[in-house]
Amino acid sequence: MNVARRVLRVGLALVATCAAAGPAHADSANVDGPLDSCTQLALPGLVGPPMSIYTPPNPGGGLGPLALAAGDVQARLPQHVDLRGEGQGFNDQWAYALDGGNLYVTAAAGGEPWRQVWLSGCLAGKLTAFSVDGNALMATDASGRLYTMGNAAHGPETWAWTSRFGSPIWQSPFGQRVRAGSRAWSLSWLDNRIPTMIPSLRPGY
């Protein structure tokens, strides 16, 4: 009986300690909890436009489902994106650029008009920077909070957003912010197919 009581006291002490410490975060820079204005983006899963079909990504998908950018926006955006920065970037498939807080996309090879990327209502007109690499694109708002668009190297019918970030992968509803005072930030994406491209892991290579 004494052993059981000791175990119970230890258990209660651990619970009290955990409660006092508050929720654990893989990303310690963010401590203000889930989003208020983008609550849906903090829920499990991805938030996409009505056209999203959530099928395996199609690398050959076109941009036809997306609305053409207005004429004045077309005139401001570059004809070709050659360098990556906080307002423009590219992967093998697409070139992306910001204008007026909105995200636009065109073919990386050029020669096509810019089209507007779908954003959740709470993000429309509010993006301040982004970085894209491979199949992921991450953007920030004025507060530095990070938002991720998945399938960035595939067709727009598979693009969707989340503000979840952290351990386990993209599951923490508390998200993450770029640290205040940071001069610059950049996304580097390691594709989950990379083991199949490492010569030592490919028999007969």
C-alpha cells in the first residue's frame, strides 16, 4: 500500500510539473498559441481552394485553374525570375512572386502570364515574404508567422496551406515565427525521396 501511495504521489508531482511548465513546443520562438484569425489553418490537414482534389500530385499540371493577375500586377512582376529573394523565387516547375501581399505564379521557363495563387481569406493581401525550394513554399505575414504551401512543385489543384509547424512534422498547432530582428531567412527542402537518389543506396549504380 505504501508503495502504491508513493507511486501515486510521484505521478501527481509529474503532472503538476508538466502543467506548470505549459505546453511543449519544438519551436520555442512562438509562445502565443494557435492563430485567432486563421484558426482553420492551425487544424490538422491542409486548407485548399474548392478546386483542390487531393490526389497524387501531377508534375505536368497546368495553371489554368488560377485567375490571371490584373494588368497592373502583370506589368509590375518580372518577366523572368532568375534570383531567389524574399519577394520572388522558383523551383523546377514554377516561378513565384509577391505583389501587394498576394502570391503569384507563372511557368519557371517564362513566356506565360502571371496567375494569382489561392490564399485563405485571412492571408489574402497580407504576405510579406516567402521562400520556395522543391516541393515546399513557406511565407510570412507582418508578424513573422510562417505558413506552408504543400506540393509547390506540382499542379495548383494540389496546393493547400497550413500554419502548423513543429514536431512531429507539421503537426504543432502553435506554428512558428521568424525570430524578431532576423535580417533574412530561407527555406531549404530535403525531398523525402532523397534516399532513392543516393548512389550508395541504389543497387548496381
